[in-house]
Amino acid sequence: MDNNMMRQKMADTIRFLAADMVQQANSGHPGAPMGLADIAVVLSEHLNHNPKNPSWLNRDRLVFSGGHATGLIYSLYYLWGYGLTVDDLKNFRQLDSKTPGHPEFGHTEGIEITTGPLGQGIANAVGFAMASKFVGAQVNSETAKVINHNVYCLCGDGDLEEGVSYEACSIAGHNKLDNLILIYDSNRITIEGSTSLSISENIRLRFESQGWDVLECDGHNFDEIDSAITTAKSNSKPTIIIANTTIAKGAGKLEGSHHSHGAPLGGDVISEAKSACGFDAQRCFHVDEDVMTRFRCAVEKGDLLEREWIHSLKTLPLSEQNEALAALQNPDFSRIQWPAFEKADATRNTNGKILNAIAKALPCFLGGSADLSPSNKTELVDMGTYPKGRNIYFGIREHAMASITNAIALYGPLMPFSATFFVFSDYLKPAARIAALSGIQHFFIWTHDSIGVGEDGPTHQPIEHLSQFRALPNFYVWRPADGVENVEAWKVALEMKKSPSAFVCSRQNLSVLPSPIKGSVAQGGYLLASDADATITLMASGSEVELALKVKDALNVKGVKADVVSVPCYDLFIEQEKSYIDSVIKSQTKKVAIEAARGLEWYRLADEVIGMDTFGASAPADKLFVKFGFSVEAVLAKII
């Protein structure tokens, strides 16, 4: 059979698998998979991956930014041999299946990262490409390229309309990521109809202005697709291939219609389409043997590629490179020389010293800020600039920064952080949510944590943000009260391999806690100071712990006995056994939580919450704490 005839049969097989999946589920998106099928077949010929070992470090990464194209994704992973079965395809979008509505990292073998929220996948692909360049800079030599793979990303109109994609592509162009190939499924259709309803920009000029190479092809012409990918692989810049496609290609009367985007095609349409292509109209989920054989070549090819790569590591004179790779892959936390803190300091400062201590010990530790490293205190001193060094300059692009960092964390042997002001976590919340959902060990550094921001005013004072992120499952918000708690929090977070952590740090100086930790920060909260027969328990985090201690002293003067509980990680504390929580927060006491934030979540533990019920204001921080009721006198007036 002629090669392109075989390619056509393979592409049509993908089309009808995807259409059958959506039809059986009575839910899903058939249009994009059918439009991308020809590209997927040619891409299969270029992609270096190993279905036997989806975690092979030097594999090409493939990101489906348009996560709704799961009919294509799961068809490919089934055909390539990643362990999916026909029954898995038949259970598309069903409870507990391996084929959920959007691709989920860790749920389906081979999926590189969770995608679905449009645009983030492009930023993820940029992150994989950046991670590859960093690792390559550590382990490659002129004569031996240990890391030399490509990163491919399939995206659509919706991805390019989301602002995060613009941010990410700007970063990619600036860093000249020549290992990044973005394939744009330009079918000119969105849910509401033609893209002409909402967008008219010149995509070619947009990407050229961002420092990309731009190629264009007929997305249904196998030779043009092959030529474009071949050229992109040898380019010296990141490359976008604008593939002009027809949504729901091959779907008869629904071909090219926006009605094919997010609804089943209907049994009659699918049957007619199959007949038109010479397929048996009565057979569903069918793959001819010759098609399966061609796709399953990925198993043998990928296994051989990985074996050759491993052999090269063993036989080439790469001792230094092997040592560098091993150091990245096997971080030794015992080498960290944790700093000691003996005087009042802002936790953004103590956190900065901790970051540098970790980075000095762990070659895999890197990160950057959204143009705020002098304020976030996140510069890794004398550790250079990305890609050879470990300071990444993300610019003022919070959403892309966090999405990129998610992918850096999933790349393999790296432990990254990202940083900004706490209030600007609003700009990256979608990526923080994906980090929690996917179980990504991403360290978020968020400084300027409360009304302590002061004169910058309410636009910069994060009143509701602690509550927002504490509500996020599998996301651990650390708000340390001093440098000692800060160190202990990091010790816990480094071991939490399947969860993101956020370090929410103060701008203003906080006193060193006056007594040794009498409990475990690893349990999220502990009894910091106590009186026998206490009648009041004061709970707080961060800067308000110091206030709680002062309130306790004032209560003692009045003859009232009190306990103070420091809760550096509310999320971790409420996960503890009830017996532990009851040992820290005595049931017979009046329970009062103090926090310069909205604080509604504290009602789970407290009888009364002294928090914010308005936005902040612009003034020196000490005046703001008094104005909003965070003084000893104001707290006493409310609790006795």
C-alpha cells in the first residue's frame, strides 16, 4: 500500500475511534480529534517516546493543550501501546475509567500533564522545554548530548486566545527555546461559531514578533505536515506550525461545523462517514491489524531508543555528566545547612535565606519571581541565570510563571519554586489549582501577606486569599510566625512529593517566638504557650501569633489563664487525628482565632474569629493593625 494511503487509513481509524467514544458516552468533543487525525499520524512518525517506560527522561514530551481533544489522545495512547484497552475507550468519560473527560496526569499512563483549562497547556509545554534546556546545560557536553529531545504541543484557537498563552510564548521566544514545536490546529471554529466573531489578529505576525519561527501547512496534507515538522526540528527558535484544518474532517454534513465541537455526531452521521471511507459502517471501536501494527511500532522503536540512550551513558566518557545527572536525580536533604534565626525579622527575609540554603545543597532546586525577587527575597545568590544558572526571570507574567513551573516540576529531576506578592496569586490561581489536582510538588513563595503591606493600600492587601487557598484540596498553605517555624515548614514541604506548598510570608519584622516549639510543625499546629487550667485558647498564624502571645500576657495580668496555639499550616492541622487536635485545643476553653484576613475557615476550630470583614486601607502597617482591631486592647475587648 502507498505510504500516504496507509497514513490515510490510520488517520481515519483515529477519527472513528474518537467519534465512537463520544457517541457511546453521549458526551465529548469529536470535532478536534477528527480534524487533528492526519497531523497525529505524521507526528507519530517523528515522536521519540517509549510506551514501555513513559518516564524515560530523554523522551519527547507531547502536551495536548486543548485537553478536550481526549478522543484523539486516548486513541493514540491505545494505538501506541500505553496499556489502554478497547474497553477503556468504551468507558470514555465514565466513573472510575482510565479515560476521563480531560487528560489527567497520574491517572492515565503516558499523559505528561493535566490539561483542560485552555492556554495552560501551552505554558506547560514551555515549562517542559525550559526544564530540558536547564538539565541539558548541566549534563551535556560538546561531544555528548545526554538531553536532546523535543517538546511538542497541540493547541487550538481557544488556547491562543487565552492570555496565559501569550505570556508563555513571549517567555519561550525570549529564551530561544529551539526544542519547542507548537502545532496550531487552525480550524477557525469555536463553540459559538466562526472565530471571526471574536478574533482577527494575524497569528503569524504575533509569533514572529515574539521571536518564533512560523511555518504553515495544510493540516490534511501528509507531505506538507511531514515537511513542516522536519523543518521545525532543525530550527534555531521555537516554532509554531499553523496547520490549516477542518473541524470534524470526514464527518459528512457536520464537517466544518461548530456543531461538531462539543456534541456527539449521531449514529447516522458516523455510519455514513465510515462507509465513505471504505470502513464497515456497522463496526465500532475497530482497528485493522495493519493499522495496529504500524502504530504499535512505537513500542519497539521507543524501547530501542531508550536502550541506546542508556548504553551511551555507560560507554561514552561521561563521568562528570553522569555525576551531574545523578546529583539532579537524587537530592540529598541531609546536606542542607539550615540557617538559625535569633532576632526579629520578616519571614520573607528568613525564607530567602532558607531558599539559598536549600539551593546550595540541592542542584535540582531552582526558580524565580514575577519581577519581584528583590521584594520576595528569592534571588539565589551567586547561582547564575537560567538556563545555565538557577535564577529564572519570568517577568511580570504570573499565570505563565506558575504553569511553566508546574511542568518544570513534572519534568523529572527538578524541584522548582515560583514567587510573587500574595495578592497577585489571583493571577496564577488556575495553575495553583492544577498543581493541587495533579499532585505537583511546586513551591509557591508569596510575600506581603496581610494588611502589613501598609501604604500600598487595599489593592495590595490579600484579605481573602488565605481562605481561598486553604479551601483548595491537596494544597498546603504555610504561614510561619518566625524563622524557626519557617525552617521546620520547609523540612515538611520538601518531603511532600505529591502536593504543592505555599509559603506566605510577611513584609514586616516578626519577633522570634519566645519559647521553644513544644509540638510539631509537621502536624500543622501546636501548643506554643500554655497555662494550667486555661479557660481561653488563642489560635493564630504568622504575624498574629506574636499578638496572641501579648494578649495572653495581658489576660494573665487580669488573672485569666490562656493557651496560645500556633497554626503555621491550617490545612495540615485539620488533617490530624481528633485526639491530637483536642490535646492542642482544649475542649473546655473558649476558642478564639486571630488573623488579619477574612478567616471564615477558623470557625471549624474556633468559637469566635477576630478577622477582617472589610478590605484594608493605605497607611503605615502599625496604624492599620490598630484600625482593624488587631491590637491587644481590641482583642481583649472582644473576648472578655
